[in-house]
Amino acid sequence: MTLFSIIKKNMQGNFKNYLLYIASMIFSIVIYFTFVSLRYNNHILNLFEDDKKIKDVFDASSAILMIFIAVFIWYSNSFFTKKRKKEIALYSLLGVQKRKIGAILFYENLIMGIIALAIGVGIGAILSKIFAMLLLKLMHLPTIISFSISMNAIINTTFVFGVIILITSFHGYKIIYRFKLIELLQTEHQNERIPKESLSTALLGIILLATSYWVALQPIGSSLWLSLDIWSMYIVLGGSIIGTYFIFNSFTVFLLMGLRKYKKHYYRSINAVSVSQLLSRIQTNAKTLTVIALLSAITLCGIGASYSVYYHNKTLIDKTEPFSFLYETPGNYLDQNIEKMIKTSNHTLEGNARIPLIKVKAELNVKGIMPLDFSKNPGDLNLISASTFQSLSEMTNKNLKVSLQDKEAIALDANKSNTFKTEYTSSEAKLYLSNRNYNLQFVGKIQDNIINDSLHEFTIVVSDEFFSTIANEQKPYILQAFKVSNDKNAKQLTTSIQTLLPNKTTLIAKYTAYRAVVEASGLVIFAGLFLGLVFMAATGNVIYFTQLTEALINKKKYTTLRTLGVSKKEIFKSVTKQVAFIFILPVCIGGLHSIIALRILSNALGMDIFIPVLTTMIVYTLIYSIYYLFTVHSYNNIVNK
């Protein structure tokens, strides 16, 4: 029998075991090829030739995928290597040279990798147009795009995965040289002891997790974060990771020991066997379960955060950009021409306003962070009169009321973050004019936009009397605002108005802001979704390979149980319970991590993300359940035949 006939026979015999691994490799290659092909797609490049951020997202996503997939393939390959140690030992006992055994493992992995690479690149090339259309759809752009195959993407993907496959193949080749024959033969009998309970380690795990959660949920500007500085991040990340490991390494032992003490349940059917098998390997699998929990948290955070941004940004624009067009008017004649242009367009004029503002030099004395718009234009702020504010409030359907005395002010600060916020209570603004200075006392803040957020200028409301006083010293400038129907689809009208304005005048258009938001959020959800799917596939595969390995080790035990009269139905129930424990625990811990992380995001953004996060978790649980059912089926086929 030749070397390659042995390889062919092995691959055919292990096809079912390799199927999910190869499928996951193909899926990973397709996703990686997708990002690389979009990076080189001429249609995409022409659409965003001036936007470097688009290319950066594709490059960053490709790099993350490359590193993660390399680790995943190495990890998966290690499971197959462990599973085949006894087979390798038998080859050695039959007198096959180590060099030939290594060659068998090398070529098997290489051939599988080449097959997966060829299929993955082929599917990726075929689906590249669909993925490009999906990206454009998420970004609310025309999806008319020609089919093309990027040679640069094929070369890039082939090179990256070729290197990964070669490295893992060499890893398989060296296994025969890394272990003694007795170690290869006894691999199934290792780590079978029942662990001892460690109350201190279990409590430490809970304390570390609770501490990391508590620190994470404190406002970043709080005295705790300021005093701990960078150590806050170390506490949060380190406490979460180490605490998770201790939970799986020690706390789960207490759970399982508790089941042993619950005699009524423990001695029912073959529950004693299930609990004993879980106990014998729970500490061995602690690192794997920790990885699964962290991967689940990363997946849920990535998809949940990107979907939350996409979910809210489409509706948020109506609140942040109340007017369709806004510009500093050079004169009434131009305003009249623009109004005529709007009336002759496909859009209905719903309202217009002239907004007098006074720009002054100022200094803010506030608590917390400096207002974002003031930070962008340090030393400058706008004054708006209370009557003008009232008029704009009614026009934008905000119905806000203000009542101010002389030297009182209200800040217009739309920042809704509960983490990065500005406190105006007992704060003041110092205004510096050419003749004299003024001190204004803040009496509150308004977080609704009555002027477009894209103006990016910090504005405060003052009394009409004070505004008139300042207007006598410094001439106001006028913003002209128009509100039209269907302004999110006003590309042509926006371009036409821009041509009428002087070169130095900046047009603030709701359409422009809307396009920027949907394109950015569409790109984020696209990248987050596909990265999350790869992480999700990896999570499911890691558990699958772990349980498959244990099924092969436990096969003889279940054969003995069947000999003793245990039915296949009882064995199947035992398998479902064991696998459920391994599946449910890490996803619960990972879900808890993600809830805390997404809670921090919710506070930072100042938005309710309950619906998108709940949707993400439901979908994740459904997909995760499919992996569970597939694992139970494979496990049962091994031990219950």
C-alpha cells in the first residue's frame, strides 16, 4: 500500500469527523475573501475614492480575520492531532518509519487545506457580487454592480491561507517526534481523576468577576477611574478573564458536587455516569470553556454594538438635523433664489427661518468633560435669544419652554451620554468682548437639537434683553434655514443649492449628514456581522471538537453500559445532558460579559439599545442551538451505536 493510498483511505474514513472542520475553514476563507475582494473592487473604490476610512475598515477587518482564523485553524488542528494519537502509535508499532508517519499527517492536512482553499475562493468569487450588493444595500446606495473577480483578492487569500495551512501541516508532521510511544497509547486514560473542591478559588472567581463588573459600570470620569488611571482597564479585563477561568475551574466543581449530593436526581437513570464524566474533565476543559465564553462575549458585543448603531442611526438623524438646509446668509436676494429653487423642485417647502446668532470669545467653567462642540472650536460660542429659541422649538415640534433673567444662560448640549457628560449646575461662561467682559450663570441645559448638529458650534440661550445688549457691541450673523419634504433623498436639490452659494459659504444639508451616517453605520454592521459570524462559527466548532474528542474517549464506557442493559434511549438522554452543560454554561457567562459591555456602550452613547441587543442574543442562541443539536447527534453516533 502506497503512502498516498493510506492518506486517501484515512481521509475517506475520517470524512464525517473532518466535515465540520473543512466547512468552517471554507466559511472562514469565503468571509476573508469577501473583505479582500471588496477592498480591491473597482466599483467600491470609485464610490469611496476620497474616503480613506472605508479602506481602513476593510484592511482592519481582513487583519483581524487573518489572525483569528489562524488561531482557530491551529486550535482545531490540535484536536484532530490529539484524537489520532492512538492511530499514530499503531503505525509506529507496525514498524512504519517516523518520517513516513509524519508525511501522512502532513499531506492529509495539506490536502484538506488545499481543498478548503479552492472551494472557499471559488464560492467567495461567485458570491463576491452578492456581498458587494449587500454592503451597498446596507449603505443605502444603488446596488447595480457588474460581476468581477479580483486577481489581487485571489492572490492575497491564497498566500495568507497557504501559509497558515503549511504551518499547521508542519505541526502535524512533528507530532510523532514530540511524544513517546507510551504517551500516544495512554492518551485516552489521562486526566480521569475527580477534582477536589476549592472554596477559596471558587469565591475568588466570583469576587474577581463582580469587581470587574462594578469597576466597568462606574462612570469613566468618576473619582475611581481617575485615581486608578490605566489600572482600571487592567482590573476590568484581567478580572473578567481570570474570574471566568476560576468559575469554570472551581465553581463548576461545586455545582457538579452539589448534584452528587442530590441523591434523588443523582441515582436516577445513569445521571451518576453523566455527572462523574463531567467532573473528571471539567478542570481539563476549563481553559477551553473560558475561551468559548470570551468568544461568545466578543461575538455578542461585536454584532450587538454594530446592530445597535445601525438600528438607531437611521431614526436619530431626524432629531439631530431638524432643518433640511442651513447656511450663513450673505443676503436676502440669494435666500429668495434658493426658495424659488426649492418650490420648483420635487420637494415641498415646509418652513424656513432666519436665525440671528452672535459669535463671541468665551471661556467655560463647567464640571465633567468640556462640551464636544466647544472643544472643536475652543474659545468660541454662539449666543441665541430666548425668543428665537422659542420660535425654532415650535417649528421643529420640540415645544420647549425657557424663562431667563439677565446674566442667566441655558446650554444647548445634545450629548446624551451618561458616561461622558457635562454638568452645568453651578457653572458659568465668561464672555470676552472688545469693550467689556460678562459672566453668565448656567441654569440648565437642553439636549434637543433645535439647530442642526452638523453646525458643530456650541450655542447657549440668553435672555432677549442680554442678547440685545451684546448685539449693540457685536453684530449678529444670520443663519438661513429651510425645511423641505423628503429631505433624506434631496441629493439633486442639495447639489443645486450648493452651486448658488458663494465658495466660502458652507452648506449644512440634512442629506449630506444622512448619507454619512447610513454609509458609516452600514459599513459597521457589515463588518460586525461577518466578523461575528466567523467568531460564532469558531465558538461552535471549538465545543464540537471538544465534545467529539470526549465521545471517542468515553465510547468504551457506554459500550459497557449497553452490555449491562442500559437502553440507547437512556444513553441518548445522558449525552444530551452532558453536552447541554458544556454548551449552556459558557454561553451564559459570555452573555453576562456582553450585557455588561453593552450596558457600558448604552451609557456612553446615551441611547436605549435593548431591542437590537435582545434581537442579537435571540439569533445567537438559535444558531448556537443548531451547533448543540449537531454536536449531540455526532456524540450520540459515536457512543450509542
